[in-house]
Amino acid sequence: MIEGAMEPPTSDTGKLVETSRRFVRRLLTLGGNRLELLMVEVQEERERLLHAILLALGVAALCLLAGAALTGATVVLLWEFSRVGVLLALACLYGAAATWLYRRLTLLLRDWQNLPATMDQLRKDRACFEKNLT
């Protein structure tokens, strides 16, 4: 029989096990809190996106109707002066407006941040763990 194989755990080993258990419990609690924060942010983003889409659809539909009416009125009003000229002027105006909107959209998409509060909190957690583990 090998000596020392049946030695009772020392008090240092017991402290290490208890510390490890506390660390794992805190880590699980922290992970659960971060997961809850992520879920809340996902829900908020989903609701905000749906609201924005519905508003954008309403704006687009009404602007299309207003634009069609304005275009028709402008063409009828200026038909006697230059049929082609009025249509080209309106096409240029609409093209310029579309270009401006496209640039605004690309700026918005370039600066977009997904779940900023969750990402910030995870960065803080990582820094805290690195600080405590070194």
C-alpha cells in the first residue's frame, strides 16, 4: 500500500475548494446578469427597429403620394413651355434627393453600434477579471 494515499485533506485544500466554489458561483451570477442585460437590450432594439420600420413605411407611402401629385401638377403647369425640360428637371431633382438620402443612410449604417451597453459591461468585466487574476 502506498503511504499518504489516504491522507485527509489539509485545511489549505479545503480553503482552496471553498474559494473555487465562491468564484464559480460569482462567475455564474455575473454571467446570468450579463445574459439578462443582453436579452433586455435585444428586446428594446427589436421594438425600436419595428417602430422605425413602420414609421419609415408610412413616411415613404405619403411622400410617394405627395411626390406623384406634385409631379403631375408641375408637368401640367409647365407642359406648354417645355415638355421634355420639365421632365428632365424633375428627374434631376429626384436623383439629387435620392443621392442625399443614400449618403445619410450610409453615414447612419457606418456609425451603427449593436448592443453598446452589453459590450461596454463585458469590457469592464474582462478588465476586472484581468486585474484580479494577475
